[in-house]
Amino acid sequence: MEKLIKKHAEKLRFGVVGGANTALDFGILFTLVFFGFDRIASNYISTTIAFVFSFFVNRSFTFKSKASNTKKQFGLFLVITLFGLWVIQPIIITGVAWMISDLGIPNSIVLFIGKLLATLVTLVWNYVLYAKYVFKKDEV
């Protein structure tokens, strides 16, 4: 079991950071929507705040990067993350709302379902691209 945990430690750390990041994102999103802000505008705000948190925690804790090219890492992280958050997520949130909003489900539940699905998709997107391009092991 210890060997298995050690083998997947980076993925486990990514999951922990992702959970904290998702709680931050969802908390801000639903608070803003509760106070009357548009759901897509609120998603942009919540994901931006979560993005900044995510870069620093993933760099230092998840991938334990000691690379000196922080600006390059941040640039790649920015492109990958923002595409996921500002392109993929709104498409999924809007698509879910379009598909299930006529089923009599409360709007907050429709938003939750859409956001949850969008989060799962961008979780995979982010991990694969961060590991491959942003926090590569061979860069120091």
C-alpha cells in the first residue's frame, strides 16, 4: 500500500490541492450568484481567484518545482488553466443548463451540476498538461 501511495503521491497531492481549490471556487461562485451576480461573470471571478491560489500551491506543493523559469511556468499555466476555466467550463455550464433546465430542476442545482461536470473535465485537462508542459521534472 505504501508503495502504491508513493507511486501516486503527486496525483494525490494534486487531488488535495484540487479539492481546496474547488471549494474556494465553488464558495466564491455560489456566494456571488446568491447576491445576484450573473452566473458566467461569477464563474470568471471565482475561477480567477482560484487560479492564482492554484499556481502557487501546485508549483510548490503538488509538483515540488524548483525550476528557475517561474515566468515561463506561469505563462504556460495561465494559458492551460484559463482555456480550461474560461472556454471549457462556460461551454459545459451553458450546455448542461441548455440540456436540463426544462426539467423543473432549480437553477442553483442546474448550475451545481454544470459546474461539477465542468470541474471534473478541467481537472483532467489541467493535470495532464501541467505535468507534461508546465512543471516538467527535467527542468531545474
